[in-house]
Amino acid sequence: RHYSMITEYQWQILNRNDDMQSIFVVDLEGIRLSDFVGDTVKFVKEASALAAQHYPERAGKVFVINVPRWFQLIWNVVKPIVDEA
């Protein structure tokens, strides 16, 4: 719910320009493999679905930084569902 409120505020109040796109930077420093369960996975799925359904033209780039070595395991699962366009 918070994500949708922030997203609406961003596009309706801060910047109404329809040509603008978002850029997200995800910093994984200090994250453990055990952090990728439960509420974290649920949030990522719901936020992605919300953005794809309501703001597809606003989708810009996502940069993931400070990636731990084990992240390749997660990426192999996620990559097939990521829209690279």
C-alpha cells in the first residue's frame, strides 16, 4: 500500500510529465540469502505487478548494486520474468 501511495504521489504531484520514466537503485550491501523469503518476496512481486499494470509507460531502469556472490542464484530464477525492454 505504501509503495502505491508513493508511486501515485510521484507521478501525480511531483512530476506529471507523461514522458518521464523511473530509475530505481537497489543496494544489496549486507543482504543475506535468508532475506529473500516471505514478506520481501511478496513485496517485490506486488510492487512489480502494480508498476506493470498501472505504470508500464513509466518503467525505466533498475540498477542493482553491491551484489553478493550468491545473488546469481536468485537472478537465475528472476531473469525469465524480467522485461528487458
